[in-house]
Amino acid sequence: MKKSHIIMGASFAFALSLTGAQAGVPADVADRLDKDLTPMGSQRSGNAAGTISAWDGGLAEPPAGSNYKIGDRHPDPFPEDQILFTITSANAAQYADNLTETSATMLKTYPDTYKMNVYQSRRTCAQPPAIYEINKQNALNSRVTSGGDGLEGAIRATAFPIPSVAQEMLWNHKLKFRNFKLTRQFAAVAPTRGGDYTIVTVQDEVLQNYSDPSKTDVKELGNISLKYISNTIAPARRAGNVVLVHETIDQRQGNRKAWVYSPGTRRVRRAPNIAYDNPGTNSDGLQTTDSFGMFNGAMDRYNWTYVGRGEYYLPANNYRMAQRDIPYETIFTAGGHINQDLPRYELTRAWVVEANLRSDTRHIYKKRKFWIEPDAWLVVNTSQYDGRGELWRLQEAFPQTFYEVPVCLRVGAISYDLNAGRYLANAFINHETQINFFADELNEERYTPDSIRRLGVR
């Protein structure tokens, strides 16, 4: 990253001078939230060139005149926006300073077909006002523990809106606000080089304990940040396979607990392999378990470093790509990547974090890099290196703002395997039941080994 491309705010420079051992930031620094900083801690103003817009509250309600109601597909709030320009392998050098390693590598690897359609900057990410209030309290009280593998003093909202060390940025991603109880159905595919694929349909749900409105401190959670169920319902040969995860907060105090129900054996068994670099569920070996959702789980196998902040062309406001009238066969094409006519890219600020494998641990990825969008603290791009230090896999996530909550989350994600010449697409929701962020029927009793046995009946 070029030095001129790094823009560091005074409060962040101060925060980086801290050890991370003390709680929070000073009150005068936290007071900048919802002033010159957004309530999430990102820079409120646009850039000098006007190519990044100022944040004006985001999209906190349905677009005017849309007649949207909860459960509908989200109409595109910007249907009249036109492509400003398209980045291709032919003109990539012109935009090199604003390309992530993910984008630059894809343009080089697939010079004839991979492209990026760039649109006007629209900073739509938003969260409820009550969550913004908690953000400020978290900024004052939160701190990492166990060398960065645990945290204290936070609850419900962004744990570190003004982060002090790299791990805190990853905590913001891992504990991002998604409301308390939600259910989803999504499609995953792993096309062959020739373009053949089978759609795998998954119903998943999460009890986000960290976002429980009845809790006031992370200490009340018994070291469990969330409880998650993934239930594969199609195709028939995979249907009935269920995964249950109890995600721990400080994994030095207790490892992730996971169970799997197999309809073939009709048994539930403990699954300690659902962690780290073991192959991800329904991934066809193209993604590690800890790459689901761009990154999840323990951070203890890496040394984490903040690299800098820059402006990058990243996926944003991907409403059009998620519409029901876009068939999956139009999205999932042959040739190593999806149909690049569909994603929307915008110039966006991002924090860059690097993870290097510790000498006393093992993982198939020797180095990883993350581009984190601070309006929502989402990891949007990643790059992953093999044991020889060669670039191996890349990831892109495609976010939009779900204005009924509001919250900014992905409507699809891709893991590209450069060696295999293939990709894994997951979290696509075009032809699935809309995400329910208000699944009040979910309760603690549902997240037990006995319960997933009943769920797994074909």
C-alpha cells in the first residue's frame, strides 16, 4: 500500500498507540461518534474529490413510494443509477491505487471476462438509533483480553467503534449487529470448470446472544456469543444434514462447541473439526470453516497487524443482483467467477488488516488479508496465501442495507480458488424465503443436540 494512499484520523492514530489492555477510549474521543465520525466510527465526510459521499444517516427506511413490506424482496433504492465506468484488465493500471489485492488478482487471472462496474457512491449502511447509543458506551468500556482472543465491557452493538488494535476490527466484524433472532434460506453452488453445478439449499438461523436486548454486559453471556443452526434441505442426497454451533467468545476459556446430525446414521455427534482450516460445510473443499462469512471463530493462530486505511472499489448496494427476477443460471456462470455484469461496485473507505501464521501453530493459510468496510464493519474482500507464501484463494462479499431493521449485510459471497480455477458461491437469496430479522419464535431450547436430531428428519 502506498504511503500516500493511507489516511489516518487523529483519534485512530492515538488509539493505535494504546496497548489494548486498558478499557475503551477517552471520553473526548468517544464523543466524536455521531459528530465528525459516524455512530459506527467511520469518517462522516466524503473525500476531497467527491467520489466518496458523506454519510447522512444511511438508508433507515424503505425508499419513498416503494410500497415495501417486511418479507418482500428489497426494491433497489437507486434504479436510475448508471455505470460511471468499468474497470477491466485493459485499464486496471489506471485504477491500481484503488484496487484491493482481491480485485487486482481477479482482473489479471481472468483478463477477458472479469470486470467491475463502478457506480456513484451511496453510503446506505445504517443501524437503529438505540444501537448507536450503545456503540458510544462500548467505545468507552470495551477492551480485548487474552492477547486479543477475548473481550470485555461490550454488548449488543459494535464492540470497538474506535478500534485500537487489529483484533478489535475483526471483533467488530464477528460481533456485528444482526438483530437478536434471525432465520434465512440461501443457495450455495460450486460450479465445475465447465460450469455444471448443483444448487445446495440451506436453512440457517442464529440466536445472537451478544445482541440480546435483555443483556447489559458481555459477562452475562456465559462466554457464548451466538448459537447457530445450519440445516441442508436440498438436494435430496444431502437433505437432513444439520450442524449446531455454540460460538464461544474467549476461545482460550473454552473452544467452540459443535455437533452434526447425519440422517444416514441418525446420530448426533460432536464435531470439533468444525473450526479453523477444516473444509467448510457444503463448500466442496473450496473454503475453510473459518472463512464462512468471510471470517469467523478463533483468532489465536495468527499475529494480527493493522496495515492502513485507503479508498477502494468494493461491492456495495447490491440490490439489483439479489432480485428474484435474476435466475441463478444467470449469476453462476462458467469460467472461474460469477457473471460480472451483476455486481455493483463503489469507491469505499476500508481498513486493511493482515494476519500472519504464528510459528507455533498450523493452518493451511500462511497469511491472510482483510478489507473491512467501516460503515458497517463488514469484511468485504479477503486474500489467502498457502504455506509457500503464494496467493491461493480470494473472497468477495456483496452487501446491501436491509432497511426494515436497518442493518447492512451480504446478499451473496464468493470464494475463488485460483489453483482449481473454480469458485464457491454462497449466501445467495434470490429465489429463497426472505431473511427474517424478527424470528421471535426462536428460543434457547432449540439449540441442543436433541433438537437438531428432530430437525434432521428427511
